[in-house]
Amino acid sequence: MAFQKELARQTLVCLALAFGRLGEDASPYLTSVEPPPMPQRAIAPDKVAPAGRKILLNDGEVKFTLFVPETWKASNATLTVHFHTAEWFVIQEHIRRGATHPLATFYLGESSTVYKRPFEDADRFGRMIDLVERELSFKARVIEVSSFSAGYGAVREILKQPKYFERIGTMILADSMYAAFETTGARQPSREQVQVWAPFARAAMKGEKTFVITYSMVPTENYASSSECARALLAELGVSQRDVPANSCAAASDKDFPLLSRADAGNLHVWGYGGTNAQAHMTHPRHIAEVWRAIALH
């Protein structure tokens, strides 16, 4: 009972922060989506194959896996597309999320370039959606896109194409926004590379899309980090962040990777978590199921 009361108190504090009721004026865009905690979490491949079908597909040299949950019905016209992370793990998170629709997952390598180059072909993403639709004899009316780490290289290219921008309804970048530096020599993310995300973010602010960006405090030397890019995007949008006091809510209470800041405008959510090591980076995809559930509850 005491635990439930404390959890309820923390939730109310976080909601108050989201609506600006702790001494600041509330923005008309702010919403009550609650960032999930991201504690360390061990993962391992399933000992028993997940209930569903795995189908290997390819568009030329680009291969990907289509997972179809056993409970899927063709009347569920949603398709999730994920870039980067081991196939078995992405499927685990899809199931842990409670999703019953198909999932297409891409693991192309270990750098953003290996994701970027294939999708410089402006028609590739469309061909891959067509492959899935033909395989399953259905029409994907709702397309969700998520990525971790280097996977942003593909997503950034896809978003440049208006035909895909229109079809994608929800996007999650799990510690997955990086950029080159400006050529001036200053440690500033390339504005050109940051601006790619701005139209989708503005559409989310208006409630037309949903866009969640989570980032860590892991530093980078030769390119702009996820925290630098997230802050640069918010500056481009004119959206301010709020610091989240330690232990003020469940997400801010984790001893290793607490929620430190948040910006919420309409259906745009940008959440910054602590941690500067490899585990701080890896904890983001390990909680992508919780991120999906958080926005589904809203």
C-alpha cells in the first residue's frame, strides 16, 4: 500500500512537471505522456521460438526479416519497421510491447553509413513495403518506424521523401539521432542534418504525427552526440526543455540512468536520460517496449 501511494505521488509530480504546474506557465502543447524508467536490464535470445512466423525478404543486397505474430489478423493494417539491433531482440521487444501486427526489422551493420547508403535510393523503402504487402496480402495503412543508434542513417534518408513522410504515423528514435559538426569548426551539430527531423517534429506538435526521441548523455568525439542533436532540434523548433528533479517520478528515480529532462509539445516527446557509458546507450533499445506502451496509453 505504501509503495502504491508513493508511486501515485511520483506520477502526480511528473504530470505536474509536464503541465508546468510547479511554478511555470503551462504550454498549450504539453501533454501527459509519462516517460518510462530505463534501469539496467539483462537480455538473452529466447530458448523457445516466439509464436509467429519469420520470413526473410530482400530488395537486392538489402536483407531484412519480417516477423508475423501468431495472433495477427489482416484487419490489423499496422506495420512497424525497425532499424538496427539484433533481429531476435527487436522481435522480443515487439512482443513485450503487446503488439500483434507485423514487424520488419533491419540489421545492416555497425555504422550509420551502412544504413544511409541503401536508402539514398529514394524508391527502396517503398519497394520494401510492397514486398511485405505482397507477402502478407494486405495493405499497410499505418506505418510506424523506430531505430536505435546507427539506424537513424536509414530513417533520415527515408524522411527526406514526401511520399514516405505522409505514410509514417509514428516514429521513435531510441538514442538514435546524430550528426556531423558544422563546417565552421564550432562544436555545433550540422543544421542541415538536424533540420531533416523538423517537419516530422512540427507535424507531431500539431497532433498529426507522433514522434518520440530519447537520448543519453554518452559523449562523442568526432560527431555530434544524441544529446547535442536533440537540443539543437528543440532550439530549431522553439521548444524548451524542463529539468526533472531527482526522485520526482519513477523515471527520475533510477540510480544509473535517471530521467534528467523532458520536452513535450503535442505528440512530440524528447526525453533525456543520464549515463555516459555503453550501458547508458544500450538501455534505450532495451526499454523501447515501454516507450511504445507509454504513447499508446495517451
